[in-house]
Amino acid sequence: MKYSKATNYALHTMLFLAKQIPNKPMGVQQLAEMQNVSPTYLSKILTKLVKEGMINSVSGANGGYTLRHDWEDISFLDIIHAVEGKSSLFDCCLYNDPKCVIKEVMLSAEEKLENELRNRKISDLVKK
Amino acid sequence: MKYSKATNYALHTMLFLAKQIPNKPMGVQQLAEMQNVSPTYLSKILTKLVKEGMINSVSGANGGYTLRHDWEDISFLDIIHAVEGKSSLFDCCLYNDPKCVIKEVMLSAEEKLENELRNRKISDLVKK
DNA sequence: CTATTATGGACATATAAAGTCTTTTATTGG
DNA sequence: CCAATAAAAGACTTTATATGTCCATAATAG
């Protein structure tokens, strides 16, 4: 079990955008170069972020991506959910027993993970 | 990101063995039937558990698998590590920056997950 | 209008998980 | 010792998912 590279790229992109203080859009070309990834692939990931309302996009010359207005509220969990989806990390295989005691433990652990990720904001990493 | 089915099978197998109170070995055949998985595949997973010292195996007639003597100490984390390996859930892509602030956050979240999984034992689920 | 930039869909490739088959090794009961 | 039983090991196939490419389309600024 590993976080995908896509999540990695998404998180770093969000941090780049957050450090780029004013509302000047950054193009995918530039963002891709900084992360050493192909622009077309990164573009697909960023489109997910747009659809989930994490960032805004502007087509055309001097276009690119900007963070949404209330970006300071965006948590790590928000970004990860936008890229990886929101389904649980564990499903019981035994006829999908809804009362599986193992599943209960696994979900409680996942909750701890999510709580931490929910409390950490991209904006916390940008304060100078 | 999902836990593998292998982890699922491993956890359920450990619970089956724990409920089978005496030291009578259970064969992979029986364990596989109960979980509706092929015996050869399950066998590979159980071999990992043997190598990591979670369970003991006995070949030959009336052989099979038993929990190790101090099985009451075995945590969910132990089992998951035996099956999925111990490497971290997140690696920074940017030239593997060791001081990546994003990585720090991700690792702290992973720690919360692991703490919970370390505190939960298979034996807790078996107390009648 | 044209250059620029994001979006979308259809592919292609790579990697990992899931599962099978066969042989070998170990152990027990007779 | 022998035969039946059961785990271990290796090579292999299949399936699923992540990663990545290519090209056409849509939107926008100048």
C-alpha cells in the first residue's frame, strides 16, 4: 500500500501555488518542469483538483491555475481525497460482512490517519 | 490507495487461528475454504507470516498452522507489516528531498495510523 | 484571427496484485 | 521404511491499476 505519485504531484503543486502569493496563474508547463513530470500527465491530475474545487483554471494566453479564494482552509485530506477518491482503505472480503470486527479496527485506525491529515493545511507550510 | 486482499486474508486467518483455542494446527485447505480463496494463494501469504514469526507451520499429516506461543501480543500492525512490508506510505518525488515538508506531514499522519494499529491486538477480538 | 493554454478521450506501457500449476521438502501414522 | 499428507518454492498467467502519451477540441487574451 502506497500513496500514488499523483498524490505526490498534487500536494507539491498545491504548495507551489500557495507560495506563489499573488493571483497570477501558473501554467502546467512550469509546474511540470519544477517536478520533473510530463505536462500532459500533470494536467490530468490538476483537472481533478479543479473538479473538486481545490483550484481554479483559466484557459488561454497567460492562463493557468490558481488556488481557490479560501485556500487557507484546504487540508491535506482534501487534496488526497480529490486525487485518490474517498473510499475506505479496507473492505472485508468475507461476503463483505458489515459487522466484521477486523474492519472496525481498520476503520478506527484510518480515522486517526484522516484526523491528522484534516488538521494539516497547506497554508501551514507557507508561513515564510 | 487500498490495503491488499492479502492483508485481508492474513488478518482473518489470524483471527480464525486465535479462535481455535488449543494448539491443534489448521490446514491451509480449511482456512482457504472459510475465506473463499484458493489454497495455493493463501499458502503464499501464510508463508510470509511464518517467515515473520507470526505463526508456526508443521508439514505432514495432521499438520498445518498454529499461532506462535506469545500470540496474545501480536498487533494488527505486526500482521500488516508482515504482509505489506514496512516501507513508508509516502515518498517525496522531488529528487527524494529528505527535508520535504510535505513528507514530514505525511509521515506524522502515518504515525497516527500505526500507533492505533500497534495498540490493537488480535487477542482483543477473541475474548468471547 | 492567432497564439496560448486547459480539457477530453482514446490509447499505450509499466508495475503490482492476484491467482494457478508443478515440483520439492518435511512430517506423521502405520 | 513406506505411503499419504501438507507446507514451501519457483515459474508462470491473468487481471487491475497507475503512469504516461498523443491528438483533437474548447476557451481566452491580445
